[in-house]
Amino acid sequence: MEAKKTDVIPWDYHGSANREDANNKHRLKIYRKFIGRNHLECYSLDIGQSNYIGRCLGVQDNTLPANFNYNIWVKGTNYLAITCFEVINHVMNPLQFMEQIHSLLRDGGVCYLSAPKLWLVPWHHCEYNFVNYKPSKLRVLFEYAGFKAVRCETHNPWPWWFMFCGFRPFFRTLLNRIQVWELTKKSS
């Protein structure tokens, strides 16, 4: 499949973001525990189309269809909280992407972001997954875009029993990790 400059490259290219399956329930549990409060009941935005995890977290707004390599289109601005779960690895210019998220947050606003972690071996997720990041490299990117990294945790995105579902799930459960970040917008 050849992508054109004007194509919308979906952040949920793997097609699973809207399913209420065991994998998404497991990820939701990770994100809820990490966020730790009903912070998303405030004026909040989820990067991407409406999806199972965003709805369960109570995120109020979603981005409009766009190619995130160029723009993030939203209805509003000045958000108190933004969630961006496993999107940054699908964009070709992560600094521009993070600067756009930064511009959508009000001063002191928080961004909860997750991304695949570069583990022992690079893991092929899907056709439009461009990179897995080391936490130290993401921290530099976030700070350069104007964020303060508050904390980061690494999690296995798969339920433990998933490893018994076949050859590929076994290796995914052993090797695949996501890093979850809490970022705050530095005051201008």
C-alpha cells in the first residue's frame, strides 16, 4: 500500500482501538491506574477518533479526521488534559506533532501519552508504525517541545494469558512493552 501525501494515516491502523476486547480492557486498566484519578472529567481531548479507551476514561473531545503528519484538527483549544495513546509511533515528524499537542494545552495542562518501547528487538506492529522509542530519547523530545516529563512507567500491553494463544502472541507477550508518560505543559 503506497501512502500519498494527502492520505489520512489512521492512528489506529491496526484496527483494534474501538473493540472491547481483552487487550483493550488490559490497556484501559493500565491507563486508569497510571492516571490514578478522574482527571479526564475536565475539559479533555483524545488524539484520534472516538474509541473504547477514550470513552471509558471519560474523555470529552476527539480530534477530527486528519493526517497527523501535518496537522491535528480539533473543535476547541485550551484543554486541561490530552490523552495520546500509541499515536506518536505512527507519525513521521514527532517533534511537530508534540508541539501541536503543546499548543492545544493550557498552561499547567497535562498530557498522558503512551508509545511502544524499544526493547531487545524492534517489534513490527503494523505498516504505519514507524519507530519504537527509548524512554531517554522521548524525554529529550518532550522537553524540546516544551513539556516537563513528570513520570514514566513501562508496562506489558498484553494480558498474561495471551502468551498461550499461539506462536506470535507468545513472543509479543515476552518482547512487547509500552511506556506511559505524564507530561505537563511548562508555563510560557
